[in-house]
Amino acid sequence: MQRNGLSAKTNSTAATWILTDGHAGNQRQANALTQALGRPAIDWTLSPRAPWRWAAPRCLPGAGQAFGPEFVRARGARPALVIGCGRQAALATRLLRGDGCAAVQILDPRISPKHWDLVIAPEHDGLHGGNVITLLGSLNPVDDLWLAGARSAFPAFGALPGPRTALLLGGPSAHAKFDQAAFDVLATQLQTLLERESGSLLATTSRRTPVEIRARLRQRLARLPRVSWYEPGEGANPYPGLLGWADRIVCTADSVNMLSEAAATRVPVFAFGIERVDGRPGRFVDSLLSLGRVRPFDQRLSAYPVTPLRETARVAQEVRQRLGLRD
């Protein structure tokens, strides 16, 4: 339920609050950290009012009213810990820290980190400070237990012919160029490889995947053994099952979140379109390549030794230590 700019999923007196703007990527990171900390939590969805949402996380006069009277009343509960992700949440966690709550902010708030107890930011953002915890990529829930649960939830995928190639498609952004011509190159090379190997393709799109590329994906997959998901309305997204059952993963280089989760598995990961990505995402891809955890996409997809990239557990342990939280 949403009202007065704030909605919650459970009792507001929980010891830990998760605050986001409702965007899936922000929710996923905040929830992943909370789960790794092993803390029960209430999940708040924020909808701040103008003009405060325009300036967040800067505190304009009257910022305490930014999220409406429900937030004002809820602040009296003073949870022990608040975890926010995204710029709008950064204003809320900043306000709650002023109430005496321990405040952890995920992602660079674009102002001094001194306004929070801890700020967790990816290395490619270049944020530094005594209370800044950096990580390679993004926080995510992927570990061996999560992958086992995904296989259990999607058992039919295990019957598909191997090798099973998971295809994770992102889309264009301010730092990435990904159009239909690029997709056609990727699809042609994958189709040739799969027809030669008699394997199967497990494909999913993201919210940024253009409509025309989704349509092209349907067309190009028509003759292959496959599992595919294109958009909401077509049932549950099988994304966890794709990661759980994949023998190898092909991911477009534009998505930090998808690449982070793919790199947390125990299978080879191949990034497509690395030459089309720049800025902060480009620096992240370069880090994965230099570590050898991810390799550039080619027409062979040869296996290589894998050490999973699992930053969430390390970050959670550092948060525990710095804030004096019990395990």
C-alpha cells in the first residue's frame, strides 16, 4: 500500500528499515545486504515530493516533510539500523541518522559521505573516505545456496540439452551503445555455435532491452532448444533458473548488476559489446577482464577456471564490524 509518499510491507517498529525508490536494482542491492547481515527488516518504498526530490539528498528547508506525514510519524520508531539505496533514499537515511539511527547508504550519494555512518559504493565510482566501503560491482544475493534454490525452483531447465548457454540482454544507456545491428551480430554467432554443439539457449531480457530487440530475439530463437522470457505479462521471469542451470553465461556489457550476478556464479562469463561501453560501467568491465573472471565474447566460449566474485558477504561482514552489529 502506498500513501503520503511512503509505503511499507510490515510493522514500522522493525529494528532494521530498508528504504528505496522502488526501482528493482536499488531494492535488490538493499535487500541483498540486509539478508547477508541476517537481520529481519521492514521494506519502505519512498515517493518524495517536490521540491525535495529534485535536490535529494541535499536538505532543503522543510526536508523532513519530503515523504509526507506517514514518514514523519514513522520516524518516531527510531529503528536501530536504516539501509538505503539510491538518491531519494539517501535523503531519508540522512534524516533518520539525525534521529539517532545508524545509517548505511548504498551507491554514491553525490555529496560528502560524512552525512551517513557508512556509504557503500562500487570501485568504479571512485568514491573514497574513512566511512566508505568499496566493492567490485554491485551487491547481490547470488551464492551457492541461492543458486541451489534457483535450480530447485526451475527443475525443468536441467533437462535441456547441454551445454546450456544463458543469455542476459541489457540495453542502451548513457554509457553503452546497444542496437539491433549489435544484437544481430551476437545472435548470429550464438546461433552458429549452438547449432554446431546441439546445446540450448536460456535467454532473458531486461527493462532496458528495446522492443525491437525483444522481437528480434523471438525470431532468432524460433529454431533452437530454449527457455526464453521477453517482458512482464509472460509469466515469472526465469532469471534465477537461468543462472542456476547455466553451463556458461553470455551477458551484454552494459549492465553492472547483471554482470555482477553472473560473475557470482561458478561458470564462465563472456561479455558482449565491451567496445561499446565507456564511463563507470566501462571501468567495471575492465576490472572484471583484468581479474580474469570475465572474458570477451567470442565464437568459441571456451571453458576456463572460475573463482566466483562474491562481494556481498565481505561487505556485510565489514558493516557488522564497523557498526558493532551482532552476527
